[in-house]
Amino acid sequence: MAVALSLVMCNTVSELHISGNSIGETGIKYITNMLKEDDNISVVDLSENDLQSYGANLVTSMIMENDNILSLRLSVYSFSVMNEFYSFFFQQRCVLRVLDLSHNEFGEAGGLLLGEAIGNNDSIETLDISWNRLGVAGARAIAKGLQENICLKHLNMSWNGIGDEGGKLIAESLVTSDTLLSLDLCCNRISHVGLVDVMKGVTACKTLRKLDVSRNPITFEGPVIALTILNEHLECGLNELVFVDMCVSGHFIPKLKEIRKQKPKFKVKHGGFLNGTDTIEHAWRQREENIMNDSMMKLLEYVHDKKLRWSDLFFQLDTDKSMSISEKEFIDGIKRAGIPLTDQQIRDLVERLDTDDDGEVDFG
């Protein structure tokens, strides 16, 4: 048996990568026996090894005996059906935090088991079940599981063909969630009509921070629809939307600006603009915003508004009359003046004005 084994040491964390080796029954037996005894390895990748029922049982047994493994990757045809790995979800000793079961083609039957497993598990925080052909029936079961789950933070359900109905079921299940932070629904045949239901469910969730609906047939109006619904529910936790392959129309930017008035850090990733004019206009607006948000520009604006000379500002900040301004004097003075700058922006200003790098701004 020839095995390409990779053991990575990261401070106190060890990672074992044995993906794509067709290790067979003998190989998986040796590996799982070794992992039962090893107290250092916390990340294990056994993907692309076609483990089948025999290997699944050994892996399940190993996980139950090793409390140190926190991340397990069993992607790409590791098992033929979900029930080969199903029972471990219900074990009280399961301590996994990250589990990747993507590309296993579980189908709708596997989705039914996954849903029940998700509802009963109380340890896994990051779960990847993408590329499993779960369909609507699988989505319905997983939605029910999400309503009962108390720990999941990141869920990847991309490439499962759940369609509008499945998307709606998953989104509606998030209403009761107080843990989920990110949801990936890429490539699920969700239309712009289904996106409405997805957004309504997502905006009812207080914890969700990021939603990815890229590569769905939502048309160029989809991003506008999403922002319109979000604008009606700004109290929700969502602060990032992803449409990486979707160009947006001219109606998109005004909607985004409205949201950013209440959510300044809100981010949207999209595929660009439908026409060149929108691209140019957006670039100019972005440039103007960057200039106006620049710390030096804010300082200049303050001097101009107060009708001050630079020397007036300097003497105002130089409280000890030493003819130089220390970083502390500068920070305290800017705050007293009410100039809207963060501590980091003020320190950046000191660096830009401190021409001799002595940590102070000299009058000269």
C-alpha cells in the first residue's frame, strides 16, 4: 500500500492529511488504530479514499475514542450512503467542531438522515454538505434539523439542487436560530422569485451575518430584490451578501447606499455592473468616498470650517508649549476638538506628519 501522508505541525496543533490515496481496508484500519492512540492530532483529512461501510465504521469508532480530533474531512465519495456515518452524530462523546461531508452524493435519502442528525448533534459548528444531491426532500429534513440544532455556526449547502421550495424551507428554519453565522446556498437553482422567500427568512434571523447565493438564476434584478427586502429589516444581523457571478443594474447602488446609512460596514460582493456608465459612476463615487473618509481630508475640513491657520491648530494641540506635539497630545487634542477620527486614524496622521520619525510632530 503506497500512501502519500502529510503531517503538519502548527504550534500545539497537528494535522494529518491522507486524501486521495485509495488506502483500502488495511490502510484505514492502520490509520484509525493509530489515531485512537494519538493525543496530538486535531485535524484529519481522509477524503477521496472510498472508505465504504467498513471504513465508515472504523472512523466512527475512532472519533468516539479520540477527544482530540476537532476537524474531520471526509469529502469526495468517502461513503456510498449517509447511513454508514449516521450513528456518530448521536454519540454523546462526539467532540468534532468541523465536519466536511461534501461530494458524497447522499441523495434525498441521505438528506433525511442528515436532517435528523443535525437536529440531534450538539458539537459541530462548521458543516459542509455541499454537492450531495439532497433535493427538496433533503432540504425539508435539514430545515427541521436546523430548528432543533443549538450549536451550528457555519453551513454550506451549495450545489444540492434544492430549488425555490428548498431555499424557502431552509431560510424559514433560521427564524429560531441563535447560533448560525453564515449560510452558503450557491448553485441551488433558486430563482429571483425564490430569492424573495430566502431573504424574508434570512432577515428574520438575528444571528446570521453572511449569505452567499451566487450562481443561482436570480437574474440581474436579484441583488436589487435582496437589498430592497433587507432595507425593510435593517434590525437583522446580516452584514454581507455575496452574488459573485451576478452583474448588478443601476438601481443597485442607491439601495446599497440606503442600507449603509444604518449599516456602514455592510458588504456586497457582486460580478460588476451591467453597463460601462454604471461602472464609471460607481468608481467615481467610490473615489470621492475614499477621499472624504481620508484622515488628512477630515483634518483639512476641520481647519477650513473653523477658519483656522495651521499655526493656530498647532498651538491648540501643543499643550505643553514645547514646540512639538507628542502622539498623546495629538490624540487628546483631536478628541477635544471633536474631529471624527478613530485612534488608528489619528496615529496614522502622526506618522504622516512626523517627517523625522521621532514620534512627534514638529512645528517646522
